[in-house]
Amino acid sequence: MVGGVCSGMFRDATRVHLVGFAWVLGVAVILLLLLFPVVGRRIATRDLPIYFITVAVVPIVLWAFPPFVRAVARSTYRAHRAVAGKGGFYVRVPKPREVRFRDTVVLAIGPFAIDLFVMSEILYLFGPAEVQDLRFGLLAFPILLFLAGLLTSLVPGAWLLDALEVRVVNPSRGEVVRVAELFERILGPIGAAALLASFVTLLHTSGYSYEAGIFLLTIWAVRLFPPVLGAVCVYRLWVEPRILPSLEAWCSTEAIQVRSSLPEIMDEWAKGARAPRRP
């Protein structure tokens, strides 16, 4: 009975994601075909498949290999332990999670902002004028899009730790912090907004007004966000459910114990504080 309910919820989530992605892609195509030409900016829609092949297909192909995804998650965990895990220990507080399309959209904003920021910074080194169209020759542009796909493929390391509900416990500070919180400063909406604002600022240093920079940001959102969203949809519906069981087993080997709730951790602290110390 439980398996049937879970299967039905997964089918509902898949249907919602397909409909949502179709709406986003449809709006992007309409803007490229109708709105931008009206305001004097004609953009070829034939370039859109190039973005999907590089920005979406590249990470999906890499995610098809479970060892790669597990290595990304383990590397992210080790990076957190080296930066913010000193003096503490790690636990898991698992809880039921729903695969909602609005959460998928929020997750896709971070990789999109990082891809756009890195591509614009690289092109700025070649020449400030190249940032407007994000183009630098017939060979360099596909290479930059391929680089964006590689960057997108590395992001799920933080998402998987969040799905596992891994938290770092620091008794000396008396705090319990989600591991994913450190990475959300860049991948979350606030970090993404800062990166997108830096894109507008970069265009301003190239001689464009802020209004023109925001307009060009809108154009690149229409071009680049649908492929990133498509890749994240595949991750949420296909990659994450298949990789989590093996990562749960890996957490056991790393001595990341499971706790039923945060109050259970607090109770352990209280018992440890009341326990008499040996001389």
C-alpha cells in the first residue's frame, strides 16, 4: 500500500514537472520569436538546441554514472568538513520530502547564475565588448557553453547533502547547522541575485547603461535558464532517487549517525552535561 502511494506521488511529481518545464520552454520560445523582435532585438531561436546540448545534456550524461554523482557528494562533504566542520560531528535527521516543481525552479536559479557569471567573466578577459552577446568566435562559444554544463554537473553535491539532511553538531558552540546552509550562500536565491547583479555591473563597466544590462540579462535568462531547468528536473526526478540509497549507506561508513529529531540531540547534550566526569 505504501509503495503504491509513493509510486502515485512520484507519477504526480513527474507530470507536474513535465507541464511546468513545457510552460517555461514555451514562454522562452514566445519571447524569442515575438517580444524581442518587437523591441528591436532579433534573436535566432535555432541557437536554442545548442544550449540544450551543452548546458543540459552534458550534466545529464555525467549524472548517468552513479560513481560520478557519489564522488561529487563525498567531495562536497569533505570540503564542508575542512571549512566548517572542525570541532563538531555530523548526524542525519531524515524527514519526508516532496519533489515540488517550485523547489526545482528555485534550485535551478543558482546554477544558471553561476554559469552566466563565469561565462561573462571569461569573455570580459578577451574584451569588454564581447560580454554583450557572450560570443568570442565560433569555437570559443561552444567551449564556454560546455564549461557551463560542467559547472552545472558539480552543483548536486550540496543538494544531495541537503536531501540526506546532514547536519554538523558543534557542542562547544551549542549549535546544530545544516551542511547545505554553507553552500546555499552561493547556490541559493540570495547568492544567485548577487551573481546576476554582478553581470549587470560588468556590462555597465563596458559602457552599457543599467537598463540595457537588465535587458540583456533578460535575454540570457530566456536563452540559458530553460536548459538549466531541464537538467535540474532530470536530476530531481531520476538522479536523486537512484543515488540516495547508496549515499545513505556511505553515511554509515563515515560514522554519520541517524537521529530521529533535533530534540534527541539536545537530550544527549543534557545527559552528557549531567554525567560525572572521571578524574
